[in-house]
Amino acid sequence: MLNVSKIKAITLDLDDTLWPVEPTIVRAEQALADWLAQHAPSTFTLLSDSATRSQLRKAVNAAHPEVAHDFSALRRAYLHRALTHAGDDPALAHPAFEVFFAERQRVDLYPDALAALAALATRFPVVAVSNGNADVHRVGLGAYFVGSVSAQSAGVAKPHIDIFHAAARSVECAPDEVLHVGDDAHLDVLGALEAGMQAAWINRDAKVWSHVQNPHLSIEDMAQLCAALGLRD
């Protein structure tokens, strides 16, 4: 059960918590493909084959285990390898990534997200904690966050306890004074519990909880989170 009186800060997942990530990635991939078709046509043709894309990703992951947590670094390495393999200029990896990354920041918020964020920010310091590479400032939500801890900046990804502890330290809180909110049962909820935090599971799709440890709170959307915390969204 949630202990509201102990909560001094909120850490918040981003993808599939505040917005659905799949439409964003689909648009970003399409923007990248359109750019490659114009500026690196051989690479565009190469990557038009799904089996080739899969092989390249596997090769990059195997070659760069040190950045397995860093989606941006993996994407740049993937583009560099693809451009090289296709015979295009590998220096195009940087502008190609920027095209993808810019579109990656264009998200469509869930209807409940913005009002809830505004309500949370009036009561608690809110820190983004994400394995992805969305930037809350470029997304347009920076005003509601006092900080952001990513897998890239922390050097580890959720569910590793270090990323959660880094977020707690950023607002000068002990882990048990922080409520983490996220959609992923393993990465968010179990990770936060292991780190000593309270955890809220945002379950938009009516999934069945199948783990021994339970979240302190299960909610269908961010409005329910605000209600549980005694806030108006």
C-alpha cells in the first residue's frame, strides 16, 4: 500500500507512461528513411531489407557491448556501419542520426499526461528516469521536471538499482522517500522496489500482474496517480 506521507519526490518513466512510444519510433524511422533516400541512396536500399537491418543491429550490439544501455550510441554505430557497408560516406551518420533524433522528440501525449504532470510538479520535485533517449526539454515538458536521469547518463539501464539511486540523489532524497512511476513491470516496478523505492505501476492495457512482489499502487492512468496522492490533475 502506498505511504503518501513518506513521499518527497517522484521519479517518472517516459515512453509508454506519458506517451505511446511506438508511433514516435515509426515516424522517426520513416523520417530517417526519407533522408537516406535523398542523401545516401545506397544505404537506403540496403536498409530496405528487414533481414539486413536485423543482421546489422546484431553485429553492432555484439561489437559494442560497452554501450548496450545507450540507444543513441547504438543508433549512431548502426548508421555508421550501414553507410560503410553500402559504400556511402560514413560521415553522414551524424546528420542522419540528428534527423532520427529530432523526430524521436515529437511525441503525442496520452490525454491524461499533461494535467497530471502539472499537478505533480506543484507538489513534488519530478525527475525523469528513462532507458530511452527522449529529452524532456525537446519534447516540451521540461518545465515540469527538475531533472532527468537516463541510461546514457547513469551508465546503466533500468532495472539496475544505480539508475534509481542516481535519481534519488539528484533531489537529495533517500530511495524510500521516492515514488517511481512507470509502465514496465520488470524495468520500472521491480527495479524500483529492488532500489528501495515505492513503486506505482501504470497499467493502461489491463495487463495481469504476474510477479511475487507487488507494486505499492496500480493505476490505469496518470489521473488516478494524482487522485491517490491527493492532488487534482
